[in-house]
Amino acid sequence: MAIVDVITEFADALIEALSPPTLAAPGGELARLCASPSTVGFDDAVIGQTMVQLTRVVNLAGTAMSGLTDAAGRAGLPARKRVKTSTDLLKQLGITPAAAHRYARTGHAAHTMPGVMVHARTGGIPIEQLDAIGKAITFVGKRVPLDEDRRADLARRLSCQVTPADVSQRARELALEWQPEIDETDPDAVPVAENPDLNEMTLVTGDDGRTTGTLDLDALTSEELNQALDPLCKPIPQPDGSRDPRTAKQRRSDALAQVIRTYLNGKERPTVSGGVLPHVTMIVPTQCGDGTSAPGSSPESSSQVASLGFTGPVSQATVGLVLCEAGMRRVIVDQNSAPLDVGREHRLVTAGLRRALEARDRGCAFPGCGRPISWTDAHHCVPWSEGGDTAIDNCVLLCRMHHTLIHQTGWEVFISHDRHPWFRPPLDPQHPDRRREPIRSNARRTMTSAPTAAA
């Protein structure tokens, strides 16, 4: 029987096994097993053995497809089908571009790893692993001369790795172990992963005001970046003890923001003019003291929205957040965008007051947080822009995540009669009449809400 007939017969049998049950037919064996597996373990052996054999089939199919893709290219089939490459043939069959390129790469690299392909032809290696080994052999071969024996040894070492990522890392290690002495005067001799001259970074602010970026860093700089971010990425439980609702990506972005703010707070960092560089520049349109527009203004053609220097317009919630920060430059303009006050530094919280807040709050005061003092901003309970005093009885330390939460949600913070901060959760829309019970600051958390517990 021809190989095409064998594959066709197998595909038909699998289709029949997967056919769902209907009123006219009981359905295929696999469909019945998937629809109602035994919950007491009767089907464990069948399920396990079938998964093992299907894994072999998937691996074998990937190996066979990679070989056929390479054979099609060598036979000139793409040209006769009026496409450019064998990869295009696979795309026409509905295979995703990433998978199509993987098949093509693996088929082309098969001759460089004959020992690995022997194992692959028994269904023991998935196509992703074969592709990783092929790419790794090419990677090492560009850096170290490889004869037939060394290439076979390299393939054997790489095939012992568990995942494609492990294969890639092991290839980098072997390339460094086997490479000749590096001529430090030759920039091409420095491994690509360690060459800082190739570092790049892009930042693009989109139409919605959000900034996206890409990084391409050498290994050492990347290690330093991860070292800085890692301790700041840990989940922070909610006040009720529930898990941190942020995803790993959100925690990583919050960590980067904290690193940036810590740098901006540093006294030793370089400045443009030799003084203290403001954290941000905010342009705030304003009106006359009586609330009417300034004489000669044309509000219809001018913006009435505050704007940041680099990233543009922002909402009032962000304006309030920035006004709480200790170091900023404010440029007040009238409705014709004529500057009224430019370049005046506002230190809303003095060094002495900051020390008093640190002694009282001992870190982020939000219930359940307690992030270190160095991570916190000084927040005005009654906003400074609304007449609130810059005093210990109107300020509280909050990390940036909870500082933003206070400004953008229904959470409230106030200084009570005991001169400590208390927090009130947002109104519950499902129970609007429910009392919003005040919660003590993190530094004064207790196991009970009894008044004496906070003494």
C-alpha cells in the first residue's frame, strides 16, 4: 500500500473515532471517551495510553512534514505551483506562517543532525524541539568551527535538553566554551548577546496617549534590569487578604515605574541645569480668579485640558495625582496659552514633614500593603488644589499603585481624631445602604475592629 493511502486510511479512522454521537449513530470511540470519561478511574489506562500514542503520531507527522517540505523545495514544486517557496505551499494548506517556517527550517537542517533524526523518526522528538536543535547547531557553527564529529557531539548534547529554551541556552553556553580566544580589539569577536553597541530602545506615544516601547539589550544590561525589577514584582495581597488582582505583566510595569521614580528622587543623578530636575512638566490651563475667561481669550479655539510635557493631555485624576507628588514643575498658562508662571519649583512636602510622615506611617499606609518608605508618595487627603494644607494632619504616605487607586476609584483616606490615616472602601453598588466601615492604616492593622485595639 502506498504511503499516501496509509496516511489517508489513518486520517479517516481518526475522523471516525472523533465523530460526535447523534440520534442516528452512537459516535466514535474517542468522542464518547472525551464526552463522558469515568470519574472513578475506569478509563485512566485508555486515556493515558491514547495520549502517549497520539503524541508519537503528532511528533511523527511533524518530522514527516519537515522532510516533505524540504523535498518539495528541492524538487521545484513551488515554482510549478506558482509560489515562491515551500513555506508558501504550506500556507496555502492553511498552516500558520510560524509553523510553516518551522517545518522548512527543520527539513533544511535535518542533514546536520543525523543522529537526532533517527530518534525523531520513531516519534520521540516534537517538531519544536527539532527546530530548536537545528537553529542551535547553526548558531554555534557561526561562532566555532564544527567538523563532523564535533557537530554530532553538539547535536547529542542539545538533544538531552528538555525544552526549546533549554536548547537555546545550552547552545550559547557551548559556543562560549568552545570558541577561540576573543580578540578584544575586534568588535565582531564579541558575542552578539554581550555586545552593548547593539542595544536599542524605542518609545512611541500612540493616539490614545499611551506609550509603548521595545528593548533590545545585551546580556549584562538585561541581567541588571531583571535584578532591579524582580524584587518589585512580588504580588501584594488585597486589604482582605485576597490575592493581588494584577497580572504578571502589570506587576512588571509597576516595578519599572517604581525604578524610574526612585531614580528621579535621587540627589546624585545628572540634571540639565545643575539643579534638581523636576519629575514631570505639567501645563495647566487656568481661568481668572472669578471663574471667567481672561480678557481677549478665545476658549473655543484653545485647550482647557492639562497636558504633560512628553505624553500630552491627561485627565483630572492624573492632574490630582501629579499635584500630590513632591517634585514637579508647573507651567500655568491662560486661555490663550500665554505663560503666567513658568519654571517655579514646588516642594509640597518639606523634608521635616516627610520625616514625620515616615515615622507615623512606616511605609505605604494603604491597608494590607506596607511597601517600604522609599516607594511612597506624599498624598494630600484634602487636595492641595482645593485648599488642603501641606501638614501632617492632611498627608499620608502611599505607594504609587495605591496612590493611583485613591485618585481614580472610590477609595477615600482621611485623618481621624487620633491623627492617623483611616481608609474607607468604595460604595458597593449592590448594597448602596451598607455602611462603609473605616479601615486602619497598614502600620496599625489589628485582628479586630475594636477601638481599643488601635490605641
